[in-house]
Amino acid sequence: MTAQVRGVAAPTRAQVPAGTLRTDRWWLLPAATTVGLLTFVVYGGFRAFQQQYFFADERYLTPFYSPCVSLGCASEPGSAHFGMFLPDHPLIPYAALSLPFLLVFRLTCYYYRKAYYRSVWIAPAACAVPEPHAKYTGETRFPLILQNAHRYLFYLTVIISLINTYDAIVAFRHPDDGFVVGIGNVVLLANVVLLWCYTLSCHSCRHVMGGRLTHFSKHPVRYRIWTWISALNTRHATFAWITLGTLVVTDLYVLLVASGTITDLRLVG
Amino acid sequence: MTYTARLRVWRGDTGGGALTDYEVEVNEGEVVLDILHRLQATQTPDLAVRWNCKAGKCGSCSAEINGRPRLLCMTRMSVFEPGETLTVTPMRTFPVIRDLVADVSFNYAKAREIPSFTPPPDLGPGEYRMKQADVGRSQEFRKCIECYLCQNTCHVVRDHEENKPAFAGPRYLMRVAELEMHPLDIADRVADVQDEHGLGLCNITKCCTDVCPEGIKITDNALIPMKERVADQRYDPLVWLGRTITRRRDRPARG
């Protein structure tokens, strides 16, 4: 018995000779989402393990290598702001303390869940389009019940975002030239601002900051914060995609400068 | 502009049915329900279609137009190309009664499963006082017209008939959220929403929000906040520890 016989073709329902009668290009969005997510995963995976071209102009550290805590970070003096203690091994990313958590934060994010459930898992690909699965248990069982740990990843991501912010700020100081502003600073700063927009617009953040309250009137400060986060939260999906883009652009910029392909344009200093 | 539209309307009942072709006149400013009424008046007087207010407020005329769950009375003909064939079927998640009329009693049964508003026992009728900031969230959910388009489009029951006993559907999960967030409701609904109403089955793919004719943000404002409250109670050891220390385990989220 196929999913369709169980679903819209189940007995007692109107017997329509098609799983879906949608005439629009409903497949386009899930297809584009799959391509977008796959592109990021492939690029991010390649860069995380490349272990090269991650620190440019003695001050730009790419977010894919932040914090740089591997012994291998010694190849780029000044890139390790928090010590070097992880072994230098090809299978251990230099930012092994942050990348797995950032990945799981996005995997358990309410927006990305929607995105990959629809595109990769096809449950469902689009509204009123039958899904191919014969059985469905949602997020009631292992492993998907672990999606409930999203808030912990949020807490960890706040810490990592603080580290990214620190990286963006210290990048204004060149070891020889002192305070300088280059295009790379603008790129790093824009990236970190957008990362904060994504992180703070998180549904778990909205809940923790005030959503869990029943009487907002008794907690005016938390209510105000909840209101701000709610406004940001309406754009959570937009920030989710924008930050995938800015992470790649920022990393690519550092890579190109570090490899000598382009030169960073100094605006000040 | 007046033109002749091509319609394919599902005709039948539980014994079977088929899409039947018609050609019907369309005038400027008309909605799909107007066209079905003209079809009924001029060609098929036995066509069954449920409707009432014709203003998007009663939630009666829910159906599927070109495969998309919509209100017949709020779908303008002008959104379709004049040469386009319109396919109209009943909602496909519920049993069909006849033609475009579906049996939505599943939803009434789910409504009855939710314990009603529970004010404090010492508060009598007429004594309810609450601040706007506290009721704002619940008020959004009160805009629901119970058209059941969200219930119809939710794949949890649309594609899996076997989930119907365990899953209340987005409309009634939202009803639980409305009561849970109500400043005067003292019932603890968090355990029930997971165990009795099937919140865990929801995978937040937002189709309910996409089809809501009232524009209620069902997923972001009701379902996800309820998932977070469940996480508070079930999956967050820090919250559990905090409540244990402060002895607030009996009524956790009432700030």
C-alpha cells in the first residue's frame, strides 16, 4: 500500500485521480532549497578541513576557523586568540570547538527544520502535495525528538557569536600599523552583525527572553525584549539564508586575501 | 470583462466520483463561489456546495482550487488567466459527503477533547480583569474562523489517516496555546498538548500558516511557543533544576 492510498486516496475521501492538482511550480522552492543547503554544506565542509588560507593580513580570521584552537593554528601567528590545544590532524577542523555546535544549532533551528523537512525529506515537499513516506511519527521519537535541545545550541551559539564579534573587533588592529580599516573589516563586521540578527531572532531566544511568561504586564522589561525579538523573529528565515551567504562571502574574502589572489583595500591607516 | 471560464468540478459522493467539465460565464470582480453559484443556477441545480457569509468570515466554503486549499468566496477569478482551466474539489483530508461538501466532524470531535477555559475558582463571572499586554497573544488566535483549511492542508493527517486519533491538528493545537497563554487560565495544558493532542507529530512545515485566510501565524506564534513550553517541562534539565530549587514544579510557566 503506498502513501497515497493511505493519504488523500484513503476510503471515504473524494476519489480524485491525482495526488495533487496543483498547477504552479511547487517543486521549485524545495529544489532550490536543497541546492542552497547542499552548496553550503559542500563549501563549508571543504573549507573546514582545508586548514589553509584562514588568516589574512595578520588580522582577518575567517569565521570557519574561529576560535582557532588547534596546534596547527601556529602556522598563522596571531590567529589563535584563545590558545592552541587540539591536536593538528587532517580530520580535526581547527575550529572543532565551535563548528559542530554551529552546525547542530542550524540543524535544530525551527526555520531550517521546515526547510529540510520540505526539501530534503519531502515531508511534505509543498502544501497539499502528498509525501512519499508510508509512515510518519514527526518529532516524537529518536532521533528527531532531539530537536528539543535547540535552546542549548542557542546558548552555545551566543558564546560563539561573542567570539566572532571579538574577532571582528580585533581585526581593526594590525600588529605593525595599529588601527586600520580595510574592506575586510567591513565584510567581517557586516557578517557578525547579521549573525547576531540570526541568532537573536531564534524562536528559542524569543521563548527564553519572555515567551514563556504568561503575565507580560508583571515583567515589562522582558515584555519589551520579547517584543523586539518577536519583530526580528518574523525575519528569521531571511536571516538564516542571508547568514549562509555572508559566511561564505566572508570566508571567501579571507581565503582570496590570504592566498594572495586579491589585495585587501585599506580605507583607513 | 466578461469571458467564459472552463471549470472542472469534482462531482460525487463516498461511493465514487469524477471531475466534470463545465463552461461558465465570468464577470468582472467575481469570486470562485460566484461562478459555482452561476453553475448551480444555470446548469447543475443539484451541485452541492457549502457556503454562508460570502465574506470570508464564516469559514464554510473551504475547498481546493487547482489543488490549493482556499476559501471559495475569497478567491477572485482575476487571479487566474481567462484561458486557464480551474479545478475545484472538496477538501481532501476529510470524508466527502457530496460534491464540494466535506464532512468536517473530525474537527468538532477534536474541539471537544480540549478542556475548556479554567479560571481561578475564586473568580466569578464579571470579575475577570486582565491587561491588554497579557491577552494580546491569545487574541490573535481568536481571529480563527474555523474554516479548517489548516487542518485540511496539514500533512500529518492529510497523508496519514492513521494519525487522526492522536493528532488534534493546527487549529486545536492553537486553541490549546490560546488557553495556555491566557492570563486567567490556570489549567496546566503543556503535558496534554504533547501526550493527548499530538504536538510532537507537528514538524513545523508551516502549511497551516500558509493557507490561513485570517493570516494567523499559527506556527510561529502558537505551535513553536508550545513546543518550547514542552521543552521547558520535559527536555530542559536546567529549567527542571530551577523549578525544583524554587519549588515551582506544579505550575511551571506562569510568570
